[in-house]
Amino acid sequence: MNHAKLTALTLRQNTCLFIVVVFFSSCSVHKKGITHSPAPIISKSEAHKNNAIIQKARSEAIANYVPFTVASYIDRFKTIAIQEMNLYGIPASITLAQGLFESGYGNGDLAKIANNHFGIKCTSDWKGKSYYKDDDQENDCFRVYDKAEDSYRDHSEFLKRKRYAALFELDKNDYQGWANGLKQAGYATNPKYPQLLIGVIEKYHLDQYDRPEGEIQKIKREDRVLAQINQNIGKSIKDSLVQNTPTNKLYTIKTGDTLYNISKRFGLTVDELKALNNMADNGIKIGQALIIAK
């Protein structure tokens, strides 16, 4: 058994310990099962003021924006989707289908204003600009990118985590395996998500951009990507919630909170609280949600 297979096996055996929220989900597709959210961490007036600044900074681009058609969207982003496929093994068809689906083929507000084509949300480590929009909760925070290509790269980086490790053992032109694997790994709660993705791919013939790879190429790619995923295990998680965790098992951090007082409040030790949330250090942020019960 080669190194990639051993690494992937180890990754899969421990997946349940490191399940994290999908931070680039749209409420209509990914998190239908979540009906309650923590209170917003920014007021409507603050969110409006922030968004006005972002819109002003991008006013020229917004004013000159030319709406995409499906065909023009595919033509615009197929090259970067192929580049990401060759780097990581994610089928270009999958990336394009998700981009089309999440961004309203580039015409949604997040894509037009924030260059965010996958609905990727802010996290505790995000240092860039933000844009606020109602989603799972009021005034959800979304990442703002300098260019759309940055959103595509962030999409690839997001998938380089433990829960999706097994997908990188698939052939990079196996879009059906990837579509079903994303659902099985918890990327989407919509039971029809694989069929939706496959339908988009086949309707617009996106699989024409997928490319097979030789056995040696595949092994080298697996080794490289799975090693990167393995290196991320144990590091501080980038997500603020855990996928499908009931809201009565979550606590939203407020001003003055510390890991110590939170742990005492819920009958845990600090180490237990950190283990539940896959935290590598004691760093917390106002508005971050922590799991406080198994």
C-alpha cells in the first residue's frame, strides 16, 4: 500500500473527530437542516455602513459590470478551474458547476460586489475585507476578494481538509464520484445535491474540461495533497461552527469570555473544550461559536 493510501486511511478513520462547518455554503443548498443560528455579531447599521464602503471602493467595477450568461461564465472561468484540477485533482467540472450554482452564474451580489463565487464566509483567521448578507443568520459575514480567481483558489484550499481527504483518491475526471463524495462527506445537507451538480455538469457538458491522469501522476498528486491535508490536522480550525451541530450544543463567544470561564460554565475542562473544537491554542474571537457538549 503506497504512502497516499496509508495517509488517506488514517485520515478517514478519524474523520469524526474533526468535522467542521462548511463555510462556503448557501442556505438554499447546504444547510437546510439548520433552522437556528446564533445572534448576529454586528448591527444592521454597522453592516450597512461596511457594505457601503465596499460598494464605493468597487463602484467602477460594479457600474461597468456586464452580466454573465452560462456560456460566458464557463468561458471566463474554465481555465482557472482546469488549473485547480491539475494542482489538486478536483475535477474542473465540479468546480465550475459549484461556481455556477453558488454564484447564480456570476450574477449574484456576492460575486458582483465581493468577487466571492462560492459563498465563502469569514472565519476567525480572516484578515481581509468583509461583506454582510443575511444567510444562515442575520448579517452573516462573507469574504471579499480582490479578484474572482482568489475565490476559486480559496475553494480548493477549503477542500484540502480531513473530511474530504478520500475524494482526492478519486480520478480527477471522476465528477460523479466527487459529486456523491461531497454529499457523503457532509458538504451539503440537500439529499439531491449530487444529482443537482451532475445535472449542471451534463447539461452544460462541463466534463469536457476534465482530464485523466496516468497512474504515476495520480500517486504523486495524492501523496502531495494528502500530505498537505495531514499537516493541517491539529492546527487551529478555520471554521466557527461544526456541521449539523444542534444549536443547544453551541455557545457564541461574547465580550469578556475566556476558554476558562466558558469551560467552567458548561462543566468542562479547558482541554476538553479545546478537543471538542479541534483548537490548537487558546485563541478565541467574539462571535465565534464553540461546541460545548458532545
